[in-house]
Amino acid sequence: MKVFKFGGASVSSAVAVRNSVNILKMYPGNKVLVISAMGKTTNALEIVARKYFSQDPEVWNIFQEVKAYHSGIITELWGQAVLLPEVEKLFDQMNNRIKGERSMNFDYEYDQIVAFGELISTQIISLYFNYIGINNRWIDVRNCLKTDDLYRESNINWELSARLAKRLFTFESDDLYITQGFIGGTLTNQTTTLGREGSDYTAAILANLLDAEEVSIWKNVPGILNADPDFFPNTQKLDELSYKEAIELSYSGAKVIHPKTIKPLQNKNIPLFVKSFLEPEKQGTIIHSVEHPLELVPVIIVKKNMALITLTPYDFSFISINSVSEVFSLCAKYRLKVGLLQQSALDLSLAFDEPELGIEPLISQLQQKFEVKYNTGLDLVTIRYYLPETVTQISAGRKVYVEQKSRRTARMLLK
Ligand code: ASP
Ligand code: MG
């Protein structure tokens, strides 16, 4: 059995959906299709969630835009305006939620609304596939991917999910299942999400639970490149990566795959293909267990909107393991993802993604113990397999706040 993941861009229009049919036809046999919300729907639904939470009546305009976008795709797919009761029902549910009472917990409300993107996209695609004769079964993934209630970043209950997934994806009378990426459900059936761009992770989780032979992620790039083509000329595709290398790259901020994707695959030795839905016959990148040394060119990853804080204890005591642990508990409380760390006798520096709600609450808490210096709007540049000239080129003319080098990796925090 193979797991395929189609991201937002690969199902953003009727043309794109039809293209995914051609890809499916290239691969006979049992498959699970994990699909994201269509196009930029999740971004739009994030705005819906915010406006709903702040009781801004503008919420209805965005809701209508999302609805019109999907209706347009349906009309084009069916060749005429059709009413799909399953899809109507989902829009009604979203409508009722926006009209209803909200709780005090934004993260909870966010998940309840944003998840409609995947529920709607998978319903449309499943109905369309059945309509054109590609029989498939739609699965509500919330019934088998069970999570805790850490909304917007929930954690999988692996044992329970494995049991439930094996019961749902039996492949007895179906050879094609269509289900949602990115979302899950708690034990009490509240909707959760796994973190933005989490559909890759869903594909990997299901592959792990169902012992898939391989996973393919279909993207609008030819595979994993050695740098972002929007910012660097002459990028090269990497044909092959080890699991470890892929984790390092995605953790450093390479956007092609979600960082959590690799572990479930590595644990069961399942290969991952990253391929282009525009040129599906091309080889793409394979991530798998590699015994031989890899020939790698320098790989440059830029993570934007980073904040850097430098802490110095007021009383001139050393940075002790206790102070580090206090700072890290705070980071956990604010859900900060620390990308770089540096310590001297009196200073502790941390770089992390700028928190959505601003850095001030964290700073004022840290100021109880430390003198705090901070900067925001920085780029964290990671270069794997760096050459001295790559480092100089990239930092030329820019202010360098922190620089770290190990044998293989150079990292710089730049203005
Ligand atoms: N639709 C979700 C997002 O845009 C999940 C995904 O695309 O992977 O974050
Ligand atoms: Mg998406």
C-alpha cells in the first residue's frame, strides 16, 4: 500500500484536481490519499477564526469568499453548478459555529474552524472521483488519528490511533481511501490540528500505522532543492537524502517537508519521495535509509522572522543549568521553537520564531531575573556542507548577530 499526499497547491483548481487523477492512474494498487485544504484556504480560515473570535462582522465576507472559491471549483469539475449535500453540510456546520457562542480558548476555536478546509477539500475530491468512476472511500481522519488537546499543535496517541486506523483502512472492499491531512480528534471527539503545514506529517503517521511500502508528497517543485529558488539563482535538486539529513534540513527551516514527517517513516524504514505534480514522471528526491556517503552540494536554508534574545543575570551569577532550565520552561510555555542557542559565562542567547502574539509578554517575564537584550526581524541562515566562500557571500553587507560553525554546518543570524 502506498500513501500519497497532495498539498494545497496540487488541488487548488479544477485543472489541478484533474491532474491529480492522472498521477493516480500512474500507480495501480492500494492507496491512501492524504489531502490538504485547497489552495490558500487555510490562510483564509485563519482569518475567519480570528475575526470570529474578536466578533468582527467582517468574518462573513471571508466565509462567503471561501464558499465561493469552492463552489467555483465544483462547478468547473462537474461542468455545471451542482449542489453536493455533503459539502453543503460542512459549510452549514461552519456557518453555525461562526454564529454560535465562542469559548475563551482561541486555540480551540481556531482548530474547530480551520479544520473545515481539509474536510471540504477531501469531500469534494472524493465525490468527484466517484463521479468520474474512480471508486474510493472518504474517511473522517478524526475518527482514527486520536490526539491530546494541545490545540493547534496536538500530539498523536500512537497506540490507540494504530488500532483505530487498522480498523478503518482495511482495503477489503476498497483500494483507494481519501482522507484529510493536518487534523485529528481528541478522545471526546473535539477537532484538533497538528500545526501548520501538517499534512505531510499526517501522511507519515498513516504510513507508519498502516505499514505502507512508501510515501509520496506531490509538490510544485521538482523535489528538494539546495536553496529556495525564489531567493537564490542556480539551485540544484538533491536526488537522495538520508532521514537524518532530511530532518536537519526541515528543522532548519527548509519548507519542502514538515519537520515532524521523517520520524514516523524512519522508525519503520519507509521511503519518502518528494515529487513534482507538474512533471510526475520525473524522479524527484528520495529520502530513505542511506548506508553510503552522500555527495552533497552546499544547502542553504533561510528562516525568516526570527527573534534573538540575550539574557544576563542581574546579580552577575553564571548562567547555570538551573537558569537554562527556567528559560526553557518559559520557552515551552510560550511554545517557542528555539533554532539556535549560544552560551557564555554570563550570557545566554536564544533565537526562535517570533511569537504570534509578540515577544513582549516573554520579555517582561524574563526581566524579573535577567537583563534582556533583543532583536526581531532577523534571518537565520543555515548552510549544510558549507564552503568558506558560501558563508562570505551570504553574509556580505549584512550585520551578523550570531555565527556558529561545526564541521558540517554553519549558522548565522543576520539582519
Ligand atoms: N492546510 C494546512 C496548512 O496550510 C495543512 C497543510 O497544508 O499541510 O497549513
Ligand atoms: Mg496547505
